[in-house]
Amino acid sequence: MKSLINVTISILVVCGLLWFATIKLDASSSAGGEGILTVYNWGEYIDPELITQFEEETGITVIYETFDSNEAMLTKVRQGGSAYDIAVPSEYTIETMVEEDLLYEIDHAKLPNLQNIDSYYLDLPFDPKNKYSIPYFWGTVGVVFNPNDIPEHLTFETWEHLWDPALKDKVFLVDGSREVMGMGLNSLGYSLNSRDDAELREATERLKSLNGNVKAIIGDEVTPLMINNEATVAVTFSGQAADMMWENEELDFAVPQEGSNLWFDNMVIPKTAQNIEGAHQFINFMLDAEVAAQNADYVGYSTPNSAAMELLDEEVVTDERFYPPVEMRDNLEVYENLGLEMLGTYNEYFLEFKMSLQ
Amino acid sequence: MKFKSKAALIPYLFWIALFVIAPIGLIAYYSLLDLNGDFTLANYKNFFTSAYLTMTLTSFWYAFLITFFTLLISYPTAYFLTKTKHKQLWLMLIIIPSWINLLLKTYAFIGIFGLSGPVNAMIEVFGFDPTQILFTDFSFIFVAVYIFIPFMIIPIFNALDEMNPSLIYAARDLGASAFTTFRRVIFPLTIEGVKSGIQVTFIPALSLFMITRLIAGNKVITLGTAIEQQFLVAQNWGMGSTIAVFLILIMFASMLFTRTKKKGGRA
């Protein structure tokens, strides 16, 4: 009986300790308020020096947390509990968040630096008049490749080149249903936001014919493979391509002309915010020309800040691969929020394509 | 006394209710919901009409291959281990790699199998062109087998170690050949160890998912991958749970198949 009592007591003590720890943790993660600003951003997506600079200028302490997918971020904001004052979702997720009433409106009067942003990136369909979101970075989806390892005629001006027999077992695709299905749709001249089942069917069949060329469908792991010349051709995001090219100068990047994805990551103030004033200060700080230039230099993605572009290397901002001129952008499409049902359909087709691979 | 033993059960019953019955119940419940949270059987219909049935078969096939090769390597290893002088030390050395995090080991294999990795360096020494070993069926099964070997060896080793050696001498004295001794004496006496080894390999192998992406480049799709996709990307908890229900059913079936018999071996 004595040992039983001991066991019961120890279980209760452990439960109590865990409960206490939970309360402590909750308290620290929701310790929002005047002097503290919690920023929730993608990994490797800010120059850490800028956080220090912001803390020095404003006296606000920044708690910086990262996420690796829009969906993961969305789930945490939905659940509440954590006092995120700033988050940086992509456009289709912003649409969802507005629909679900998860965002505060942004007071433009508090953002004098907003004038630095090129008007092209403002008032976009996913957030008319930028009521809820302010541009942070933008980019495309394209093909990064090593010209030394493939025949010269393959420039990836067209998606067609991915199907070239010379690329047997050489193509790496990004592990995302929207990206890969979008590529299939684009290569047939359809919209990457297609809701037409016949078009999706056709795109899947088209993708299946890529079978012999696909080496693997992976995520961020493709970056070291491209850098070390272990992979030759990869469909990936522009900023990731910029990272690879920074490390391996042999590489080149192209956005096929039939069209591709154009994406935007914007700063928002979720309803979990405790320090709305500080959040506005942070957004305004990030919009500052010098700050945005330093950040773009560090992160490698394309900045929507025209004042910052003047401060960046001429060579960087005139590089049409990463700053395609407006007429080239006409072929690019922004992901629409297709709704969960359609997303499920995309996913099923993507799964079907993956299963057909040998 | 009777009261005492019953009271001792309470914490365990509580534990089982909370962490075994409740999650399975929740999975079964969610599998009956559609995207809007309404009750439906559509998920089950979808499972039988779409790619998932093929996927179940592929998962099953790969799990079978992994278990088969793991057993093929582990049984002789365990057998020879029992014959060595410092068997506990050797066993320890085999178990140590399983202390290292699974993901870390998987990433290490990306380097080992890479074009400039040690395996290709060796291939070049023998005068062959380096080939990409990563992202093939071979690399997937190799890494999975490597990961499961310690878990298969331990139960087989224990079974072999507990076996009374005089039974083997008796068999040999009575004229059985080495092979017959193995087939009629050693193997039947260690079958329980083999069964538990198969259980701890086959069941997790069915739902492997990180390795399918990192080592097989998503060219091998298992039910585990599908569940991850349904929950994280498609946010369709209903369909994800439905796949999980089938995974549970398959696991239950494989438990039945490999269950340990209470009665002694056949005469």
C-alpha cells in the first residue's frame, strides 16, 4: 500500500510541475504589452542586426519567432494564446485571415514610410487598399539550373525544356501541390488558379509524362544539393535560387515565359496582437529605405521598396531574373485562395502524380 | 489484498483512457467529418475509389521488403552475437546508433550517398562512373533497414540467449544435421523473438514519412506521407483521420498475424 501511495504522490507531483511549467510558458509567450513586440516570421527572413537596431531606436524588446509554412502560422494564430504582434503571411493566406477576421486594420497615418513602396505592390486583389497588409518581399517560381551540365539549347525560357530527353533523372521539383500543379497548368497555357477539373486532369497527365526526368520532389534540402553540384535542374522559389547562386556562381535562374507564380509576403497585425502601436512602429521601420535595402541584401529576395532599390547595387536591381520588368510580370499570376475543397483536389492530383513516379 | 490490487490499476486505467482510447476515438470521430464539419461517409468512399488503395498496397509492399531484409540481416547477426565472448558489449555497440536522432542519421545518409560522398568515391576506385544513389528505391530500403536493425536484433538476441544449449547438443546427438537442428530446434524456439522483431519493424515501417522525402525524394509514397499532407497542407482532418483509421486496422491485423501463442510449440 505504501508503494502505491508513493506512486500516486509522485504522479501528482509530476502533473503539478508540468501544470506549473505550462502556466509559466503561457505567461512568457503571451507577455505582450507596452515594451515588448512579438514578431512571427519565416526562417532566415530578416537581417538580425535590424532587430537590434529597432530595439535600440525604440526601446521595445523584440521576441522573434519563426514558422516554416503559411498553414503552420495560420494554425497558431487561430488558436490564440501567443501574443504575435506581427506576422508575415503570403497573399492567399492573408485572404483567408481576412475572411476569418484574424487581422487588425492597419492605420496608414502611422506609416509615413509607406510612400517608399512602389505602387505596383499596393492595392492588389488579395487586399484592396492594403487595409490589412503591407508588402515585405516578393518573388517568383522558376527554374534554377547549372548550364555547364546540360545541352546549350536548354535555357528554360519555356517549361517545355523540363521535358527534354537530355534531362533524364536530372530534374528536382519543389514539394508543394500548388507549385507543381501550377507548373503543369502553366506549361499547357492554363491559369495556375484553374478550377476546371478537365484542365487539372490534363495538367496531371502532362506532369506524369515528366516521369523519367524527375529525380526527386523535395523541399529546402535542394539548396545544398544545387550548391554542391549534386543536382542540375530544380524548380524553386526565386529567393532560394538567389541563395544557391550566391554560393555557387555556375548556376543560373530563369522564369519560363508561359507564366509562373508571382508571390507576395506581407506584414500583418494578427488579432493576437498586444502591442498594436509597437507593431505600427515596426512596420514603418521595415519600410525605411536604408533598412529595407540592408534587409534585401541579407535575405536575397526582391524588395517592393523603390527607395531601397535606389540604394541597392545597380547590378542587383536590374537583374531581370529577380526583378522582372513590369511587362514580363504580366505573364505571372498570383495564387488565389481556392478554398479548402479545391486545395484538396489539387492535393489529390499532386499525390497521383507523385505516385506515378518511378 | 483484493482491494489493493484493484486500486493499483486506477492510474493505469486513467492513463489508457486518456492516451490510448481517447485518441483512437477522436480519430474515428474525425474520419466521419467532411471539410465543413458535417457527418459523412464520403471520406471512406474516397479512400476506396481514389489513389489511396494503391498507396496502401505500396506501403504494405515496402514495409514488407524492409522487414524482410531487416530480418535477413538481423537473425544471423543475433545468432553470432550469442556465440561471441563479450556478447553484451557487442550488443551494446549495435544498439548505440539507435541513440542518435533519426533525422540526424537520415541527413547523414544524404551526404554518404551523395555524388561526392564516400560510397561514390569507392565506386570510382573500382573504375566505375559515380552514380546518384540517393532518391532510389535502393537507398530508401537501405536506410530504413539500417534504422530498424537494432530493434529487430534485440528480441531475437534475447530469445537465442535464453535458449538452452543442451537442446542443440541433444539434436545433434540424435543425428540431426546442422540445418535440421536450426529448422526443427533453434528457429521454432526463437520464433517469439522473431515475431516481436517483425512487429517493431513492420508497424513503424508502414507509416514512415520523413525518409520517403529525404532519401526517396517522394518517389515512394506511403500512408504516412498522405496523412501528413492531409493534415498540414490540405487541412482536411477528416480524410487524414480516415487514412489513419485504415493504418490502425492494418496494424491491428499484423499484430494478430504475429501474435505470440500461449501454448508451447507444436509437437
